[in-house]
Amino acid sequence: GVGAVEPNPAVGCVIVRDGRIIGRGWHKAYGGPHAEIEALADCRRRGIDPAGATVYVTLEPCCHYGKTGPCDDALIAARVARGVVAMQDPAGHCDGGGMAKLRAAGIVVEPGCCERQARLLNAWFITWHRQGRTWVILKWAQSIDGYLAHRGEPPPRWISNALSREDSHRLRRRVQAILVGITTVLADDPLLTARPPRDEAADSCTGRPVVSEANGIPVPRKGETPSPRERPAMRVVLDSNLRIPLGCRLVRTAGQGPVLVFARQGVVAQKADVVRRLSDAGVEVVSCPQAEGPCDPAFVLDELTRRQVCQLMVEGGPTVLRAFYDRGLADEFCVYVAPVRLGAAGAAAIGDELMRAVDGQGLYEVHRRPFADDVRVTGLTQRAIQALELNTVA
């Protein structure tokens, strides 16, 4: 369900009796049946009664009415005997209530099996509900020697291969906002969309978290989950001097998906005509309070949290990536390393600190996966480890 269910968590469930799986299911799409309901339906399709069976589920079964009815009620009605729950649901509408309801119905509940893996699966969900903040992913593609681009005239040449780019688009479908700096916009004229979009992707999706309007943006309660709609991810540009071209693809497609541009307060006042023309095109310009220098990533992150962005992917370029990393605002790394050395032909060097992170220094839960000749390196920062309280579970 990853990339298909957000802002819901990804959940899987199997139902077992006498050492044999008799039903399995997972939450496939936002608004669709939850994992437990899918697993019970699988039992029925097989012609098997789940009474007396054990249910294994990666997240505490829900006990509230939302898009669907409570999974607890369905499990109780099915007369299962035992529930093995990987982790407690951190959302305020559940948070232990689901397990308590099952126990009250006489079902044996055993929490904590594979809890570490379950927390890693839904890291952003835990962070949103426990800390009320956006989960930040730094993503880029680079050569072995740390360059993000080829030196020379556009059009740009890809660093990563086709398989890596396909995987990158799957990652885009996870998030509610994608952020770049103005240098990337001027150099690449990106769309910053997931291709194919969620509703057309093979992993079957039905929506995106709603983006609040420019005025009267509510500040969500800590841990409040936003209501999704069928909208693409918000596209965000850090543009302190408001240089974004009116004819770029982001501006031209603003009517098809939200575009947010951050610029310094004084620049916004000086370029009122540009702001008006961007607004007419559907682009919202947000004033950053600093008088000089680049936009403050902490301010940007606070503003995106206000707009109910649960997950943000920062795609560059290197100055923007380093700004989030240096301020300690990154949670997750996703780096595609191509087997080439660009040397003097390279441009946009990522820098020594982020190169060390790619080598695994200062990251946790580091994994490397090949995509043909490329290698994808993923890992979590200390900020993420603390948010997930991974040091408290095996």
C-alpha cells in the first residue's frame, strides 16, 4: 500500500490457523477496505471460517468510524481467538483503544511482535501523529564522485538510469509535496509530478492530501490527519528573489496541481506585479520573513506542516539539500548513485558532508539496492531515529 494509501498508514494482515495461512490482505488504496477486512474477505473467498484463528497485523486494528467501519467489530464478529499486533496505532482516535476493545471481547491480544519493522514501515505516520510535524526526505541522483549534473548547455542529461527514475517516481507518489530550489527550475524546467500519477499507477491509488487555500489556513491539531482528495502533490520552489519564469512548466501547469513559491518578504513587496501574474496563473507566493539570504528551510517546513503536508521530498539542487541537512531538518535519505565519474565534466557537487552520508556515515537503517548499474542508498538520520523511538524496541 505504500504510495497508494497516504495519508493513511500502510498495513498488512494475515490470518493463521494450525500453522497455515487461511487469509491475507493489505490496505490497497485510500478510502478502501483496511487490511483486516481484506484478510477476512480472503477467508470467505476460500470458503474458510476464520473463527478461532490468529490474526497477525502490522498496526493496531482501528476502533472508530471513518471512511470504513471499525476493523475491531469485524474481527469480533468473525470470532477470531487471538490477535498479534506489531505496534500500537499512534493516532489519537485509536492509540490503544483498538486492542482494549478486542480484549474486552475476550480476544487474546499480544502486542510488540516485529515492532521495529512496523515502525520503520510507517515512520512518517508515527512522526506526524506523535510530533505533529512533516517527515522530510532528501532525494537526489549523483555520480560516484558526487556530481548531480553534467556541465554544459541544456537540455540536461540524466545521471541515473531508467529503472532508478521509475523508482524515484514511485517515491514521489508517497509524498504530499515535492520541493526544489530556483536554480533547478531555471536549469531543468521540471514538472515535479509523479509519472504515472497515483490514480493511474500500477499500485492503484485514489487520492492526495488536500492543500489548504491561501487565506485562512487552519493550523491542524497535533497529529491530525488531513483529508485527501484526488490532487497531485504540491510543488514547492524556494525562490528568494522571485526569479521563476512565468513561462516555465510549473507555472503553466499550476491549474492542474498546486504550486507554492517562497520568496523574501521585501522581494514580494517590490515585485507586486510578478506576484499578481503568478497568482493569476494559479501560483501562490509565500513571503519569508528574512531580509536577506536564501529562504529559511525551518520557516518553509513550518508553513508546509500548517498546510497538512505529512511528507515532503526535497529534490535539490545541492544548495537546497545541504540547507535542510545542515539545519538538522532531514529524516530520510534516498540517493541514486550511478557508476560514472564526471570529474571536470561534472556540475552541482553535492559536497563532502552529504557524500559521507551516502557512504553510510551518520545514517541508520542503511540499505543499498541495485537498479541495473545504479545503486539506491537509503537511510535515516538521528532526528528520525529519535522521532520513532527505535532505541526502545528490538
